[in-house]
Amino acid sequence: MSDLRVRFAPSPTGYLHIGGARTALFNYLLARQQDGTFVLRIEDTDVERSTQESVDAILQAMDWLGLACDEGPFYQSDRFDVYRRKIQQLIDEGKAYRCYCTPEELEAKREAAMKEGRKPKYDGTCRNRSDQPDAPSVVRFKLPHDREETTFVDRIKGPITFRHDELDDLIIQRTDGTPTYNFVVVVDDAEMNINLVIRGDDHVNNTPRQILLYEALGYPVPEFAHVPMILGSDKKRLSKRHGATSVMAYQEMGYLPESMVNYLVRLGWSYGDEEIFSMADLIEKFSLENVGRAAGVFNPEKLLWLNSHYIKTGDLDRLAGLLQPFLEKKGIDVANGPDLKAVVKTLQERSATLVEMADGAVFYFGETVDYDEKAKTKFLKNDQRELFEILLAQLEACESFDEASLETAFAGVMESTGLKFGKIAQPLRVALTGGTASPSIYQVLEVLGKETSLGRIKRALEVLA
RNA sequence: GUCCCUAUCGUCUAGCCUGGCCCAGGACACCGCCCUUUCACGGCGGCGACGGGGGUUCGAAUCCCCCUGGGGACGCCA
């Protein structure tokens, strides 16, 4: 085991979204690759907005993607006493102080600053006061001014420098006594010995003050790697109006987890011209050095393409198992039909999602099919009566319904009717499947089986008009 | 507004560090052709980009500067 320790630290205020999943994935890949440790920490210091349902949803999504953690999940809500001690320590050392300014006062100052074109910062009103009014207070970190700027070398973006006069005294404890994000993230990452923090780009601005906090607390400063954001097609931050952003929504839409993993990793990372990566490939090949520095646009079409690839090449047994719930959701009793593996085999080349596959599979189940109206009027006409009767006789005589004997039977039909294959196949397809698009007619016959196939042809004979 | 990040086809990207092999390669999408019993798959081909301006250099997508565009942050959210 190497000493690399990384973590994923979602806040449980909703489902796991695309962006979070990618961050989690990058952490996971590096941990596995370097035989390090992947820690999962639930950032629920905002007691108001955090829910157990969200925690469960996040855990479920990570499980679906195959991102198992090595330690955790740890909950920050279990650790409030640790934070309280550390805050007291800072106060005792004169590195933090109580501030009695009200939210209203602060808001007014912010607005005024913005209006004057200044960066809205806390003005330090309470920084040096010695009285202790009997009023609600927050605790602020006293930003050290012993140097003018802080620089860190981001593993993805390179060196980044912030001048300290851009920073202000941030609140580390709220009026209600709970600690804030920028404080707990430092304490926890330090206490959990995290030495590489991989997180979203939106945190670079927090990094310098966090570094100052590490120093004030006497902790070693970890390395940072800030991964770019994911945008929607309009280059705005990805949100629900761009479509589904929840990882699990894609499972419901019939996506395979490996498609999502493959897509997510290629969004902002590349390995030459390669497009297809298994988790094992990624563990071997992933590197922060090849992660791009600019934000990327989420492209559902490419995800769909990857999904069709993985369905096309997927294991039949597994796909059958994954497909079953989608069929059941449509009210289909899979026991009343052919072997699911055989069904999948006929459909995997023509389905981009499991939902599509389920749609395409319904005709295999049940005694009869519902005819598509247009298909029926076009192909189930009275002048096809003779064709169907010959078809019926030839297929009846067909001992086994394998491709070879079916071909023989069709040759017979073509000979006695003088029709081309297409003229036979299309009406038969409608009789068998109810529609004009399906797997190859031989496959359909074979999978449906002799009894069902003949039954459906007989029924077609009854409805000819 | 201020600060930070960023910039190759519509999108994801290779190339950039170590200038010439790049009148820029791959993938998705799109278009056409082929294959074909339908729908698909597949094969072949096409469309399509170095944001702009200055430098440096014999030579720049590659190095430097400015501009512009895009994103992010500026919370008693994380």
C-alpha cells in the first residue's frame, strides 16, 4: 500500500450528479492505481439541508458505478466536538476571534462594496475589539498578514497565486455554534491524513484560505488537483434544464455503469486516440497530467454511443439480468416467453439503451401481438392469403427451427410463390412481431419457436382483410 | 465590479512542455455511398477547428505580450 490518501466529500443535499461522480471517479482511479486509500466523507455540517435520503442516494450511485471506498463513510455531523476544540484552539492562540456583526450589516456592506466596484470583503470591524457584548456571535479566522501572497502548485493547473489582500477573515463558526465548510474540510482532510485533494474547479478560490488554515492549525498542507467543471450545451453550468444530471437517472434510462464511467473519464481526460476504456484500463492508464484544464460540455450523444457499444459487446447473461427489470416494468412476465439470453442476442446490435431493448423485445412475449395499424393495412392484406398458407405449410414441415432448416423452408416458399425474399419476409415480420422493424426474420422465428410462430401466422390469416 | 482559471472542428479531444514530421490526427453528431429481408450493425467517403492582434524566429497551433470570448469565486452553502 502506498501512502497516497485521497477522498471524495459530497454534501448530502441531493443525488449524486454527473460532476460529483467524475470527481469521485478520478479519486478512485488514482487510489487504485497507486494502491492508496480512498476515503469517503459526508459533508453534512449544514444540518438544515442534509438528509439521509441524499446520503443513501449518493452511496447507491457510487455502488452502481463501482466506486468502492476504502474508509468511511465518515460523517462530519459526528465530529462536531473535534471542530469545536480546534476552533477554541485558534481563539486561544489569538488566531481567531468573535464577531458580532449581524448578517444584515454584512449584507449591506457587501452591496455597498459591489456598487463601488470593490471586492466585497469583511472589513474587520470586530477584529481587534476587546469587549464581549452579550450578543450572538460568529467566530472568524484572523487572516495572517505575515506574507503578501499564497501560492500553491495545482496538479492540473500549475502554480496559482492569490494576494492576501484579496482575502478576508472568514467565518469558521456560525452563530448556532456549528462550524463552516472551509474550516471542517481542512480539519478533516488533515486529521484523515489526506495528502492529495482532488475536487471541482469551483474550489480554487477557497484553496489559499484553506492553506492558511492548515498553517494556523499546524497541519501539513496537502497537494491539490482541481478538475474543471462540466457545462451544458449552452456552456452554462450543467443543470437540470440540460437534461438529467443525476447519475442514477441514467440507470433508469437504461444505461450501463461502464458507459457512464467511460464517458465521464473521457470528458476532460484523454489517452492518445483511445475511446474505449474498462475500469481496469483506467486504473492502469489514468493520470492527472492528462486531465484537461478547461471546462467541458456534457454531450449526451457520445454517452449514448458508448452505451450502445457496451450493449453490443456485453455479456449475454449479464445483459439478460439487467434487461429483466425493464421488461417487468412494462408489465411483461418474462416466464411467458423465450429465453432472455436469446432475446438479448437478437437485440443487442440494435439497441442503444436497455429501455430501447425492452421496447424491441415486447413482441417476443405473450401469445399474440398487437399489430401496428399502418403495418397491418400495408402487409396483412387478403391477396397475401396464399403466401401465408404456403408459409404455414413449409414451416409446419420444418423439423427444427434453426437457421439452416429455415433457409430451406424459405427457398421452398420462394419457389412455389415466385416471390423474392423481401416480399415474403415483410408480411411475415408483421404477422410475427406486429411491426415492420425487428431482428432478422430467421432469428425471430428461431427465438419465438415453432409453436408460437405458427400460432401467429394462423392468427394473421384470420385478420387478413 | 474585483480576483482566479481557461481558449484546436458543433461537441470530447491528439498535437503544445522538447517550434519544422500539422495546408492539424481521432471520436461523437451530421451528410453521402456500399452492404441488406425490415430496423439496426458494419465498411468506405465527405463536411468541419488552431478566437483576434502584435511580437520572437529562417520557420509558430506550438514561445512571449495585449485584446476578446468562456467558466468559476466573491454566503453564518458546500
